[in-house]
Amino acid sequence: MPDEDPLKIGAGPPKERADAARNRQKILDAAARLFERHGVAGVSMDQIAAEAGVGKGTLFRRFGDKSGLAVALLDDRERELQQGVLSGPAPLGPDAPAGARLVAFVEAYADFLEANLDLVHLSETASPGARYRVGAYQFWHRHVTILLAKARPDLDADYLAHAILAPLAADLRKALNHQAERAKAGAVTLALLTLSGVTTGP
């Protein structure tokens, strides 16, 4: 089974002129401040442009819409979790058994989702199927697939990786409005059942 290293979450922002890079960072910083202060739903693109001191046209050209801003803001935060997966300490990092790593990842991603729920929800629901097209989901899915294949080679790891990630969808978390700890515990239980359950009927 291939290692996770070749797959990265996105390629990062393209190299650009210094003034363009400064404008991009000003916009992201302004959006983060406003989202923190008023919530994602309570902030308009006009407000973000004004806070950043850029024209609205510049904002739309760079990010398209508010979901594009959400994806950009999440990028650095997702990379931190990715680095924990690729090179961090056990049990999230590589120096732990596959099953323990899988449970640790589910716990870590549940915490990440809670900390960034509105941004993740906006990025995942911008259009039908948006969740499955972003690089972050593809990385998480591959990581879970690799761990499952190592821990339970008798299972259809590719399919079951989607099943393990399904409860960690932001729209489900918001729609059911479960308490954070209940949602996390349920996702971990599903992972543990997948790792330990039988695959034949009674």
C-alpha cells in the first residue's frame, strides 16, 4: 500500500508578486477577524473588502465567493493536521499501529471540525458534492484507507473509509446539532467497530 507522503492537501497559493501576496493575506486576515466577531453567516463580501481595504472586485477575483475564502482560510489549519498525520508524534503520527492511528485521526478531525465548523460547512456545501472534490477530503480519505487496509486487510478499505468519514461531515454535524463530545464519541465508536467487527452474518 503506498505511503501518504506523495499526497498533500492542495499545493498552497501560487507564487505571486509581493503586493498581490500582501493583499491576499490582508483579505484572509480581515475575513478571519470578521468571521470570529460576527460568525460566518453574518459577514458579507462587502464587509470583508472594506475591512481589508481592498476593492470588492479584487476580493471576488481572488476568491470568487465566501466559500472560496473559507477554503483558503482552512488551508493552513488543515496543513497543521496533515503534518501531524505525516510526521507528528504517536498515536496520530506514523510511530503507532494502524488501528491506533485511525482512532487518533478520527478524534483529531472531530476536534478540528468543532473548532472550524462554520468554515468547513461553507466549504463543503458550496455546491453539490463539494465536500468530495476538495483536496483535504481526498487526503483524509486516502489516509483512512491506508490505515484500514493495514489494520484489516480483509475489508473493503476504500469504501469503508468513506463510511468512517461520513459522520464527520459538517452538514450532518450542524443538522443534528449533537453535542461535540457525543459526535466525537460516535465517530470513534464507528471506527472501533469497523476495526474489530466481524464481516460475516449470524
